[in-house]
Amino acid sequence: MPGAEVTFSGVSYCYDASSSLRKLALDDIDLTVGDEGFTILCGRTGSGKSTLAQHMNALLTPTVGKITFPGGFVLDVPVRRRKDGSLKAPRRQRIRCWKELRKDVGLVFQFPEDQLFRRHVIEDVMVGPLNFGASEDEARRAAAEALAEVGLGESFFERSPFELSGGEKRRVALAGVFAFHPRMLVLDEPTVGLDPLGAKRVVECLRRKVASGVSVVLITHDMDLAYSLADRLIVMEAGKVVLDGKPWEVFQAGEIIHRAGLLPPKAFVYTRYLRSLGLDIDPAVARDAEGLAAELGRCIHG
């Protein structure tokens, strides 16, 4: 199954665009996301990451600009301005193919309780497959497989989602998207609230998804996680993309990283120090403790 791409062309978005309280959250974004494996979005709170993510499956639609979705659907919103030149609220957009679009691009919210609403866990995870045409039996099988992927067995099936811990809710929300097999996964802080074992299990699931050809877009404030996973790292500030590239290259831009409120990951700091001592550490490998140790051993022992 090939991955998917979403292309933004001149996209801006205002919250409360029709009122005096309007706030520009995305500012003239030109970006193609997808088919790089892991794309990591990072930046301080309020930089526009979650707003951008919600445009990727048309949960939000632009105030102005064009988005091209997997499958070829194009949402093109023309500029409307007030007399003072400020952006005006767009006319309501009708998306006739929203099912196909959202089957291609699965979104997991930052707060899992926003996605859980059925009486039992298994019923909640079945919602996606049922919405996209699966039979009851097919949906139940898909839900059971997705729950197993995130480490939740049959003992969870008949439990209420609202009786689960925060970390368990997050894994159920992930399973709810895994169950309908989207071509792109957009995940907002998927490891928040998980213990180290739970976080490791989720990361392993995501690595398997990428290996199978799924595009993964992940928002995180955890720079160590971002650095270890990213094939491409995008840094946002004040609704704009300020850095975009390989993680080692992005974190070289110290002033911009500092301004964006990000702390360099430990593996990057150690790698840069060791390279300054003359060790030929490969930053593409030394992206976590294990990779750094392997590179250090190679440099020392040959």
C-alpha cells in the first residue's frame, strides 16, 4: 500500500475569521507532506502544528489557499478580504468525498477522550471500519487486530473507554485509526501520558506502519523522540514553517531552534561534541542512545 501526500499551496487559516477576535494560526503555508516515512512537526505551543494537522484530513478548511489531498481531491478557497485588508471568513466549503478523504488520512487527536464515545472499547474501535463500509464481522476483526497492535487484548474489549487510564485511552484512540488502514497517519502527541513501555510499544507500531508504506506525520514536544524518528523535521513558529529538512541539519540552526522554543536533543548534542573532538560519528545513525553507542564503538574499535 503506497503512502500518501497532502500539498498546501498558499494556505492561511484564521480562527474566528468573521469576528474582531480573529487570530491568524497559519500564514501562507506552501508545503507537501507525506511519503517521507516519518515527518515530525514541532514548535512551541501555539505555533500552528495542530491547526496544520487538522487541515490534513479537512477537519479544518483554509480561510484562503489550496490543499490537494490523496486521491486527487482539491480544496481551493479564494481570497476574501475586508476593506481594511484583513482576511474575511470563507464561504462554507462542501466536501462531497469526505469519507474517501478521511479513509486515506487518519487523524489521532492530542486528547484521546475527544475520539472515544461508545460504551465499550471494541465498539469504539469498530466505528472507523463500519463508517467505511466494512460488515459487522469485518469491523470486529479489524478492531481486534488493531487493539492487539497497541497491546490491548480481549480483556479490554467490553470495558468502558471512560474507565481506562489516560495511556490506555490513547492506545484505544490509536487503534481506532489503525483499524481502517489509512494511507497516512497524522498523530498529535501520541506518546503523551504513556509510561516508557507503552510509549515504546506505540513507537514500534508506528515503525511497522512506516515499513509497510504508510506515511506518518507526528506532532511532538519530545525532541529526543523527534530526533530518533524523523526522516524529515519541520519546525513551525507563529503559523509559518521556519525550518524543514533532515533532523541533523535542522538542529544546526541554533538561533532559529532557540527562537522556536526547542531544546536540542541529547543525541544531537553528544554527536556534535564528539565530532568536534575529531570522531567521525555519523549523525544519520547516532540519533538515539543505541545508535550513538554503536557509532562510538565503530570509531574507537574500527
